[in-house]
Amino acid sequence: MVATGPWAGRFFNELGVSTPLTVTHQQVVYYPALEPGLWRVGRCPVYIAHGRGGFYGFPECERPGFIKVAVETNVAIDDPDEPPGPSDTESLDRLNHLVATRLRGIDPHPADVVTCRYTETADRDFIAARHPAHANVVLASPCSGHGFKFSILTGDLAQTLATTPGPEDAHPNWRACFALEKPAGGELATESRE
Ligand SMILES: Cc1cc2nc3c(=O)[nH]c(=O)nc-3n(C[C@H](O)[C@H](O)[C@H](O)COP(=O)(O)OP(=O)(O)OC[C@H]3O[C@@H](n4cnc5c(N)ncnc54)[C@H](O)[C@@H]3O)c2cc1C
């Protein structure tokens, strides 16, 4: 079973699978909370603004006194072995502006920027499928920036495929969004699908 996150595309290629996976640089930003009461858990929900200029964020919980907010970037990374680079300044400037103009009770000067990576399929769905030529190899990727909450289902489907024979669509819960083949012409969406 191959479930190697940002390295999945490289493994898939080496195994002769052509499904393209893109790795992008992402970053989350911590801002000081000037009015902590406004941002406390129980008063402030997790929030997402969709569409152009969209962003998402959280109540004050992970780091006391700070709020975590992010916009998705589309900065592609060629080599997942490269150490995470510095922040994407264009996205950071955009987020600073959004925080200053859309949110209140926050100092819009970033206290910290943490970088990480998305692995993305062409249609931003997931993968849990057998290798087309080697039925004993299962490929899995709960990816595309919204895969964490589907990771249990993805893992369950992957272990079912690994331990039982038969086509994917014979298995309960298997859906086309886990297929290896993605619709042609798909492109990275900038809009979050949370
Ligand atoms: C900023 C950010 C925000 C996100 N927000 C959300 C969200 O709101 N909701 C949501 O559902 N998802 C979200 N996600 C996406 C989610 O976190 C990922 O889709 C998910 O964690 C991917 O899981 P994975 O198991 O495929 O990969 P990973 O968690 O990256 O695991 C892959 C593992 O494979 C290991 N590995 C790699 N190569 C090898 C090897 N050769 N041998 C052995 N092990 C190897 C790695 O060390 C790693 O432990 C977000 C991601 C980011 C970066």
C-alpha cells in the first residue's frame, strides 16, 4: 500500500501510474488577538469565506493569544524533498489585507508563519484504488487540502481493497471520487472545499 502524502506522485510515477499529483506550498499565519474574548472557543466558530479572496480561520485555541488564519496558495513545488521554503509573500500580503479589512480584534501584523504542503489531484478529490496492472498494490491519498476528515474512510477503503478481491465499485462506500483516473482537463481550484 502506497500512502506517502506529498511523495505519492513520485511513487506513483515510479510504479508506472500516470495520474498526475501536484504538490503545492501552503502556509498558515498566526496573528495576535487584540480582543481575545471575541475569538474564544464557544463564541467564535471555525469560519471559511469562499470564492475569490476567500480565506479560513479558527478561534483562539492552539496558541493562547493568537488566531490562526490562512488563504490557499497555488505555488507548485517540483521536489517534495526540498525543505519547506520561506513564506509566499504575495499570499501573505493578501492575507494581511484581508485580516485588516474583514476581521476585527486582531493585530494584522503576522506573529508567525508556518509552511506545509498540499498534495492535489486534478479534480481535488481523493485516491483509494488498486494499481491498474498490479492488483496487490493499493494506492491511497486523502489529499487535495480537504482530505484529513476523509482519511479514516480512505484508509478503510484502501485496506478493503488490499484484503478482498473484486472491482472497487463492488465495495460498500467506494465512490468515484476515490478513482485513480480523474476527469481530463481538471485544474487546481483556488477555492477551498474545506
Ligand atoms: C495548511 C493545511 C490545511 C489543511 N486543512 C485541512 C482541513 O481543513 N480539512 C481537511 O480535511 N484537510 C485539511 N488539510 C489536508 C490534510 O491535512 C491532508 O490531506 C492529509 O493530512 C493527507 O494525509 P496523507 O496520509 O495522505 O499524507 P501525510 O499526512 O503527509 O502522510 C504521509 C506519510 O507518508 C510518510 N512517507 C513518505 N514517504 C515515505 C517512505 N518512503 N517510506 C515511509 N513513509 C513515507 C510521511 O513521512 C508521512 O508520515 C490541510 C492541509 C494543510 C497543509
